[in-house]
Amino acid sequence: MYLPPLGQTLIAAAIALRVNLPISVALVWITNPVTISPMYYFSYRVGSWILGAPTQPLNVEYWLEWHNWLEILAPLTIDRLVCGTIYAVLGYFVVQVI
């Protein structure tokens, strides 16, 4: 699940009490104000593909209208659950190998 950058930093600092704190805090800044919009749109597209739903183009007016949010939330939620699980499993095995 995506969190605001400050939230990610605090969680990384709390988790990283026994590991390399600077690296863990720096890595959470991958999602910054510049990269968060493309990441959410990619997540929306993947979630729509999983659900078989049509996707909307990246149109700011469409995305800012509140009555469209219900169409957007289902694909985002599905993608975050599916991809989050996949990334967690992959991350676990990568760390074990390293």
C-alpha cells in the first residue's frame, strides 16, 4: 500500500532499528511528489487489467471529480493487494539470497 513519503520514512525508521537506518530511510523516498502520480496511474491500469475493467486516460479533470473516485478505487485496491503480496514475497526471497 502506498503511504505519503513522511509516513514511509517513519515506518522505515521504526522497523530499521536493527538494520542500516540510512539506507532504509533513503529507499522509501523512491515514492516522492514527482514519482507518486505515475506510480498510482500504473497501479490503476494494472488493477483495471486484473478486473477486466476499461481504463480511463490520464485526464486531470476526470481524476479530480469526486464522483469518479468509486470507479478508480476498486482497481487501485485490487492492484495494491495483488502487487503488494507479490512484491513482499519477492522481497523476502531476495533478502534471504543476499
